[in-house]
Amino acid sequence: MKITNSVAIVTGANRGIGASLVRALAARGARRVYAAARRPESLPMTAGPHHNVVVPLVLDVTSTTQIATAAATAPDVTLLVNNAGILTRGGILDADPDDIERELAVNFLGLLRTTRAFVPLIEANGGGAVVNLLSVLALAPMPSTAMYCAAKAAADSATRSLRAEAAARNITVHGVYPAFVDTDMAAGINADKADPAQVAEAIVDGIETGNREHDARPGGRQPMAGLDRRPPQPRPALRRRLNKPGRRRTARPH
């Protein structure tokens, strides 16, 4: 899919990868980019050089009403980027029940419901693409973030299932599996982190070249070969730090 003259919507667009994707899509020639966030007043790019392309949109992906309203407001979309997400800490046996509900509501059900709302619109507009921001942790789970990993794994499975259904509608489906990125979500993690702007550029490159599974590594920009390829593993020392018991940290949804 070519970005030039496309109409995109990016969820969780107010910071991190989401904000960088809005800028990258606008810079690549998108005709319109709906920047969706729970608090659109927090969007940093509405006063930038692409302010005439970026359209702020209220969207909490846990609200079916707001998803329906967003779809009615943006009927011309040809590219959906499901980026909104949260990260909580806790294991399978000790995670806070409320955190479990929130992880599934945002990282899986929010993605699923938003996709179901926009795929018919994309099809009606002649086809396009759906991009799901997943995580390498969907393929290589870590006990200290068990429910995040589980929700992302569910979203990964849904992405693969959607790919077959969407092909008949002239819609390509892309799964993106980044490791650690320098965003608010990863602020408490001591590890090498990629620049979100470079990650966004790699994602846009993947959309245009047709990479269906992409690890979004800046520079390398390697497509994922599929489930038969062993995903990148965190270093043993980093894995020990992440799995160390401690106070739960929660990143708020975008």
C-alpha cells in the first residue's frame, strides 16, 4: 500500500510510537491522518508543520460508543493503525484483577473492536491496510508482565486470523513486533531502546513494501519470518531485572 493520498487513523496518537507514526504518515504524503486519543488536547502534532493534515479525534478504545462515533466521523479511512496500549506488572498468579481486565480491554478487545468497526469502511473505500502494534513479548513472554504478554499474544493470533479474512476485501494486515522503544511505557526499563521516530519510519516502510510481519528495527528493518523463526530474546541480565519482584508499575493508556 502506498501512503501518498491515503487516509489513516492512528490510535493512541498522543505520544510515543503513535505520535511518531502520525508525523511519519503526514510527511510521507497521507491526505489525512486522524490522530485518535482519549484526550485529543494532548496531541503534540496539531500545531506542527502538518497541522493541515492531522485531524484530532476523541477515542478511548475501551468504549464501544466512542469507537462507533470515530468510525462515523472518519468514514474515508483506508489505513488503520491499532497502536493504543497499556502495560502493567504482575505474574499469572499475582496480577491485580483490575489490571488483568484493563490489559485485555485495551490491548486485545480494543484492537479487535476498532478493527471490526473500520474494516468495512476500508473495504468500501477500495481497500487498504490494517497495522497492529504488537510486541516481541507476544512471542517471548516474560513472567513479570504476564498479562501484557497474554493480551499481546491474543492480539497476535487475531492478527493472523484477520489476515486471511481481510485478503478477500483487498486489505493487507501487518503485525509489528518491536522490542524496547524509548516511550513512557518503557520508562522504568533499563535496556537499549529504539527511537520511536525511527521505529515509525520502519513501520511505514513496511506498509509500503508489503511486509506482513515486521520487527520495526531501525536500520535493519527486517520482516519477521513467521512462527518458525525464534523471536529476539532479552538478554539474561535484563530478563532477571524485569522478573524481579517489586512494586507494580502501570503505564496509562495512550
